[in-house]
Amino acid sequence: MTLSDVFDRLDHPRRTITVYASAPQPDVTAQFETRGTTVGYCSLPDETDQGFLVVRDVDGFAGSIGLVEVREFLEPPVYRPWDAALVDAPYRTLLEVLDETLWQSLDRRQLLATSREIEDRAWRVGRGTLKVGFQRLSALQAQLPVYERLVDDTALEIHVYGSGDWDPPSRPGLTVHTDPGGEVGQFWFLTFDGGPDDQQACGLLAEERDPGSFAGFWTYDADLVDEIATAVRETDD
């Protein structure tokens, strides 16, 4: 199995998203036009200050997200995993409701904010295996203080993958896989196995289709997280 196989086999949930607002929201609509998702608009009275989204799937009502939360995800703040503000960050509601949606255009900031959600879970659990694909190891330089604290203050086993355009310092608990085989270096990915509790498992897989623009998804399904991790291991062997 390869990472491309996981991408192609993703069972895209059929969803309908209705935007309730006093005026059409073309920037929001464009963000949610993804495979398997139909986006509609319903007008609210002009005096309404804040709108919201209603998400429905094959089972009916799946959740509601305020436009405040949606707009935050368009250019999300980036916290460190242990920052208290991350726990209550409004955009996390969107991550929970719209998991396993294959987004066609995610930028680096959105992926970094989503990555922080996964790293935060790993930080709070404190045990288990976290795998991270940086594409190029030089991208780890800016994030090295985060990963140094993760290995210093937890019992996590962390594996980092990327092309060898930078030589990271050696550190116990942090295993660096230089120039991984196959297509591992083509993807931005994170997987956390949940440690002792697979209910905490989460993952992210994204492929750069255009410079700075990625197609990708995140998931809280332990089986799908394991598929991504297994594809990374098999490709790197």
C-alpha cells in the first residue's frame, strides 16, 4: 500500500452544507466545494450579524459551525501544542465536523494549524508514536523547538521523514528518516496512534498539487490513521 493508494481509496462522505447568512459568502462557498460535498445558501434577515453552516450527511444532521469559526480557518492562528488557547480555538469545531473531507485547496498555514491539533493530542496523551512527513527536512528547522519539547517532556516516540536538504541535530526520542523511499517525501503527513487509547488517534495526509496549494484530508478514525502509518512504514522499508 502507498500513500497514493490511501488517498485514492478514501471513502468520501456525501455531505450537504447550507450557508445561512444575510448575504452570499463566495469565499466560504469556494472553500467548501470539495468532492462529495454540495454547498447551498439560505438567506437570513439583513439585521443578522453572524451566520452559520449546517452540515448534513447520509444519516441527517451532522453538525453546525458558525461563520466565525469558518472564517478563522481561512487564515487560522498557529499555536504551539501546549498553548491553552489552542484547546478553545474556534476553528477546531470545523476540524471535528468535517473530518475525512478531501479538500482541494489547502494552504500551508491551514495545514500547519491542523497539524497543531494532532500534535496537541499527542502532547496531552504523552505516549504513543507520532510520525511526521516534512517533505524537506529543512522545513523542520522552524519547528524544531516544538519537537524538542515534545520529546523532552513526553514519552512519545517521534519519527520525522523528509529529503535530506538539512542535517537535524541528533536527539533521543526523535528518529530522522533521511530521503525516505518511494513517495513519502511527496506528502505532508502526520499520524498519531493515540498511545494507550486509539480514541485519541488522528492523522493528516496532503499532497502538494501546485506550489503552496495542497489537496488533503484529516481524520480521527483509528483504522484510517493506521493505514497512513502503515503506508509510510512500507514505503520507507
